[in-house]
Amino acid sequence: MPIKVSVVIPVYNPGEYIEECIASLLRQSLPDDEYEAIFVDDGSTDETPERLGRLAAEHPHMHVMHQEGSGWSGKPRNVGIEAAKGEFIQFVDNDDWLGNEALERMYNYGVENNADVVVGKMAGKGRPVPLELFRKNRPHANVEDAPLIDSLTPHKMFRKEFLDKHNLRYMEGRRRLEDHVFVTEAYLRAENVSVLSDYICYYHVKREDASNAGFQRFDPVGYFKNLREALDVVEKLTEPGPLRDRLFRRWLRNEMVQRMRGQRLLKLPPDYRQELFDEIRKVVVERFGPGVAAGLQPTQQIVAGLIAANRLADIEEFAQWESGIKPSGVLENLGWENGKLTINFTGEYKSGGEPITFHADGEKDLLVPPLPQTSLDAIALLGADTSAALAKSKVDLVVRERATAAEFFQPVELTREKVAVEGREGYFRQVLRATSRVDPLTAANGAGLDAGIWDVLIRIGSCGWTKETRLGAVRSEEAGRGRGAAVVGFPAHVVLPYWTDPHGNLSLDVDQKTNKISYEFAGLTPADVTVTTDPNRLTVALPCHVQGESEATLKLTNAATRRSVDLPATLTARLTGEAELSAGLPLSELVDDRWRLELSTGVGKPVALPLALDVSASGGAVVKRLAAAAADLAAKDPGRRRNASRPVEPTFLRRVAGKLRRALRK
């Protein structure tokens, strides 16, 4: 069987962190004879060589190669490329892991779209990953029409024939940014790049010991020497003009300007800060024309201008101000409608707890940072436009799964509003008013949300800031009343919006990863239940949302014997916004006993209802609150401990009596 994918993993002293990587490779949905993993051990001195030896002995499609330490990942990746037999090559770091279906999905997507490069959606476990790139699937992408340049890590799938055709290999030796050089050239030479965004393919993980190579402090001289090599590739494969400027802007923004902002700059020792600034300024002056910085956001242009003007002290002052800027959000309303959770909210930036303000100057809206006029004049002389492009401000609502860090953008309807600042003529703040409708069945880029706890965040982009914050801790009374569970889809899934403890933020519990759903039904009373005898049927009004009609199961459990009966049931929407649970009752099977009620949707565990059904010997049925039923049982057996939250355990005599009654009925 031809090998479809070769996974190349450079390895150096990962210790226990390699176990998740290995486990994810062994879990792949692609059959074992259709992929291979090539671990290239770069001179590890821990127990890793022996661990990989055992792995290769146990699994024929797992291979290990050993070499003397080269000092970095470039050479082991190249060795893996030469050894690979697959049609495609996927690169994985030894402390990261893959989604279970990653290889199969990425391979099929690449073949379907005739891609030279396949970029699978990433999730960052303590590490930043591209966000905008994975907003949607992009079957046919290039550097001109998609933000590919935002993703330059090597963790992608490349067609081997494409790599060989262009002799694409990693630079070797102890160095930085060899992946930038490799991936940039691949993007610029590829006939097609496909971006798969509807499945988490790659988990990029920060180790607890923070010993990932990318987290180590670097030598600024060597780092920016290596960065120039990536710029050389762009110059070699593009013409001067807007595209080249846009590609260069990625390095100016991410590798230079962002390092000179906020706490990222201020936490550095002064001598290292100066050394870093000097090397950054050399590249800015040597390599970047005015068109590169011109496309940056206002605050980014300010920092870029101060770098070019050689004003580190002013950059430090600006960083002090920026470090206090935080995003804020208010949850205005929350409620279910037609199977979707409607979330109304506002967002804006604040500094020191007060809203950021802007000054209207003719047709321009100005952000006025606390900088000396001499610095502002120097920035202006460089042609930087620091007016605030408030018409481009945006806010996204994101759901992020707590355990895996998988996250997905939700659709947002946005209105930008200018609110005058009282007592300051010409000054205003910008408030972003938004509505998002979260459909649990399509929220994961067209797929349903997996079972888990999904935290709700908003991400505000304005003036060069892109920051996120949890939503819900600050909320209106109306929003607090709108929360409630919903049963959606087929098979039915239970989705519960709830407030976290102690912060009160909004999260979604999908398919009962917490026990909070039981609290939603804790207020049920016998008044919410109807029992009819012609036909024999039980109906419960449930405080939850359901769209249309959904199949369910009503589980009855005998309080004395623990025997259970599963009854087919339906959940139907009521005009009141609640749901109606209805099931036929086989009263002849239930006589002279007490039964606890549980609701099961077929996904997740059954939900206990605080109700008990008493069926008399004559077949009459009465519903009681579970607490009252427990108290009733305890009254008949005073020696038992009373606990309304748990079924009362039957005594030996009650068990015997129950058996005798059933024997007499036969």
C-alpha cells in the first residue's frame, strides 16, 4: 500500500512531553499502512532513544533515526524529508500533538484541491497561534488573498514532489527562524495552498518547564541576521510594490514592533532592551521603505515611527501607557431563539479603568497618546498616519473549549457608536454594539460543538490593539434572566449556558461535562407534571428551550429495588418558551411502587428530575417532589438518615416485602 503521509518529528531531550505526541500519532484515523512516523533523534541524552526504540519495535509504521546533535531542528527535518516515502510530509514538534483525524483530513483536503501545501487549523495550549487565517476553510489560497504569512511555523503538510522539485530544505545548524525561510519560500512557490479550518489538526503546546526552543531568550544580533534571510526570500520571489510591502509588514509588526510594546518590552532588563532595539532599528532602516509601515494600525505606526526616529525612551513611555489598556465587555442580553443562543453585548477599550477617548479633528479621529510633542513631531516627519481608523474597529465573539483550547469565531452583527464625553468638547469614546447568534450544531466552522466546556470570549480589534476578555462578569439584569438550557439537534444535545464560579463569566456546558444541568430542573414541582389515565401518559413542563420536537427517553428507577424502565418520550416546544416532556406510562408494570424520574437525550448522562412517581396497587399515580418522597420514606423508617438529594436506600425488610408483593402478582 503506498504511503500517503510521512510525519517527520525532530527530537531532542523531550522527556515525558513526547508521550502525547506519540499517543496522537498512534490514534490517527488513517490506517497504519497508509502513513508513517519518522522520529529523527538529534543526539538526545535522556531516555528518549530507548523509548523510541521500543516504539519502533512495537509498531512497524513508527521509525526512528539517530544522529549526532546538530543543535537545532533544521537538519533532523531534512533527514526526515530524505527518508520519507509518503506523498505528503507533515512536520510535528516532539512536544506537540495532532488531532485524531488530522492526517486523514489534511491528506484528503490536499488531494481534493491539488494543494502543494496544506495548513491545518491550530489550537494553542499556552502558545499563540494564527486566528484570522482559520476563520473559514480556504481550499484555494495564496499570499495575496489570504493571511498565510501570519502562519510561518513548520507544522504543515507539504507535497514531497513539490519540495523535491524546488529543492526546498531547512537551513541547518544552531540558528533561528529557519522555519520562516522554508515556509515563506513554500508559500511563494506553491501552485495552491489549502487551509483546513473546520477541524483542529495541530495542538501547539507550551511546556510546563517553558523549555520550548521558541521561549528561550535569543541573541538579537543572530536573530535579526536570520530574519534578514527570510526577507531575502521575499525579495527574490516578488517584485517591489504593495505585495512585497505587505509581506515585509508581517516581520515589522510581529518580530519588531510587537517586541517594543507594553509589558513585553518593559519586563526586559534595560541592557537587553537597548540591544534588542538597536538591532531592530538596523533592519527597519536598512530594509523597509515607507510603504511597509504605512499599512500598520495607528499604535503600531507610532512605535514603528519611534523606532525609525531612534527614540527608545519615548517607546518605553508609550509602552507604560499601553500596558494599562484593557478590553472590556458588557453582556446586555442572552436567550435562546430557534435553536440558537442570541448574545447581545458591547465592547470597548479602557485605560486605568476609564474608556479610551478620541479627539475629532475635522474629518479625522485622533488617538492622542501621552507622548512629548517632539516625539509626535518626529513621527509626523516620517509620514506616519496615526489617525484612528475607527471605521475598521471590530469585535469578534469566540467560543473556546477549555480542555483542548480549540476555538471558533461566531457570526457577529456589529454597530459602531460614538459616545460624547461629558464636559470635553470634541472628545468621544467608541462603543462597539454587537449581536452574535451561536448555533451549537454549526458553531465549529460548520460542524457541531463537541462535548465539553466552551468559554465565551470577545476579541476587540481597534487602533492596532487586538485583545480578548471573558464575557459575562459584567452583565445586565435582563442577561441574567435569559440563561437556560436547550436541547438541540438529532441525536439531541443538551447545551447549558452558565456563570463560572467565582468570576461569573459565561460558559457553555455541552452534553453535561458539569452537573449544573440538575440545578436547572431543581425547581420542578408536582404542579409541573400532568398524569392522565386515558391514555396513560405523563407530561412534564421543563424550563428549557427545544426547537420543534426531539426524541428522548424518560427513565424510571424503582426507589426500592433500583430496577429501571426506559420509556420512549418526546420533547416538544411550548408557546411559553419552555419544553414539554411526554411519555406513555405502562402503569401495570409500575403498580405499588415509587419511581424516580430521569431525562435522557441519548447523548451524555441522564439528568435526574427532583420528582418521584408513586403508583398505587390499584394503578393510581401521584407525583411528589423527590425531597417530599424521601421524607415520606424516612418517616416510615425513622432510623434512616434523611437526605432529600439522594434516593433513600431500602432496608432489608423493604426489599423482602417488595419481592413478596411481586411474587403474589405473578
